[in-house]
Amino acid sequence: YYNSSTQLYLNGEFVPAKDASTDLYSQSLHYGYAVFEGIRAYNTHNGTRIFKAKRHYERLKRSCELVHIPFEWDIDELVRQTYKLLELNNLKDAYIRPLVYCNPNMTLSEPSSVNIMICAWEWSAYLGSKQVRVCISSYQRPNPKSTPMEAKVSGHYVNSILATTEAKSRGYDEAVLLDQHEFVAEAPGANIFIEKSGKLYTPSLGHILPGITRATVLQLCKSLDIECIEKQITARDLKQADAAFLCGTAVEIIGMKSIDETTFPLKWSDSLGATLQRTYKCLVLEKQNYEVFI
Ligand code: PMP
């Protein structure tokens, strides 16, 4: 992720990544009390462009608010500094990781000092480009009454790591987690859509991360005249779907080949997901009519 010349942004300054460190008495390290973002920059015809940068920093701010971490930075300034970070590191296509963390405090009360760091590295599509074999995880997503699941909180990702590790150990590429009522929620780091009889369905908000890619897919559906319904989806709905896909900043749009032992009957290239995958690529690369969506 970094080498001897990599710079990262830390509380208003650029510093060599190899010299940056954190306090071992950090509330974030001990309790997972931090929030973060995952953003992508693309090398487009118009130069390096960070896709929906402002939206991501707005979600970072919202995540902080939901868990009472003070957020005192200017969003436009963070976007400017992120472009500068890419320039300093000579990155054109990049994954960008802002992290807001608290240092030092061993109590369970409000943070004593809050920091922001932003780093970036080259990262190809997180799950590759081939359709993925997915299993339903034995882990559920945490109950939104115990922690705000719409915030991108570091501690929530213990659940994601457990689900991913389990899926891989069972020979699958990825997991899908159900919520506490056994409805389909999301993948460890992506949202999910299913296709049935020419329509798309995706779990409604409330117990999942409000994905920026998910919102983009909904916008694309509108402009492509694809009907997409947000509703509760059961594991049975998922298994009886014609096709399905995952979407997120890191994975972009990736088709699902199967769920548990059930292979989806529709050929990926004939699915609505494949159309959306192509359109999404055009959008992030600013290839055609992209202004409509940003
Ligand atoms: N759900 C979870 C749990 C995630 O970690 C992510 C990745 N941030 C997503 C959904 C997709 O969100 P986005 O499209 O904003 O990357």
C-alpha cells in the first residue's frame, strides 16, 4: 500500500507514510471507534477525477455525527487536499481511504482529540472482473438498534472480516449477510441487487450502508428506464432470482455467478447488471453523458 516515498495527508499536512504513526492508547485502536471512507479516482479523458468525492466526504461527516465524533473539517478543502495527495503520489487511478480516528483516550466517553488521515494507493477492482460465487453467511449484520449501520464505522468491519473469512474458508469468493430479521442485507463491503422477470430489486435503507454506488445504480436505472424496487428481500427471493450483482466503490459492479449451490439461470451478459456495469464504467470514466448523473 505504500513505499518509502509515499505521502499521506495527516491533520492538514502531507507527511511520509513510513514516518506517520499513531498513539497506542488510541480509543479507535482499542474500541474500533473510528469512521472511514472508500473513494475511487479514475484516469479519465478529463484528467484524474475522483468519483463523487463530495458525496463521500459528506457521508464521512454524517458517519461521525451518528457516532458523536466531532467533524470540524471543510468538505471542499478535503476534496482539494485529496486531489493534491494524488498528485504528490503520482496516482491517476487510485483507491482513496480517509480515516477519522480518536487519540488517546482509554475511556468509553467522548473522544479527547480527533484526527483525519487520508491515504491512497493503486487498487484494481476488489473482487476482480469475473462473476463471483457467493454464499449466505452464518453471520448476520449487526442489529441497527445496537449501532448505526448506516455509518461507516471501523468497528463494524469486524463483522465484515468474519463473514469474508468464513466465505473463503468454505471455498466461496464472497459472502452475503442477512439482517436480524433474516432479510438480505449486504455483502461485507458492497450492496446487492437482484434481477427477477426484467426488474431489479435491492434491500431498502435502514439496516445497510447507504452505498454511493447503490445510489448511482438507482440513478442509472432511472435514466435507462430500468425498473428498480427498494424492498425487503428474503434469502428465498435471492435464490430464485434470474441474476444478481454486488456494487460498491471497491468492487464497482460485479456479477454473481451463484448463491450457495444455486447458479443464477440468466447469462450475465444478458442481464440488466451487465448493462449497468458497462454504463457505470462510462460514467466513472466520464465517457458519455456523464454530467447527467453527477
Ligand atoms: N456496504 C458495505 C458494508 C460497505 O463497506 C460498502 C463499501 N463502502 C458498501 C456497502 C458500498 O458502499 P459504496 O458504494 O459507497 O462504496
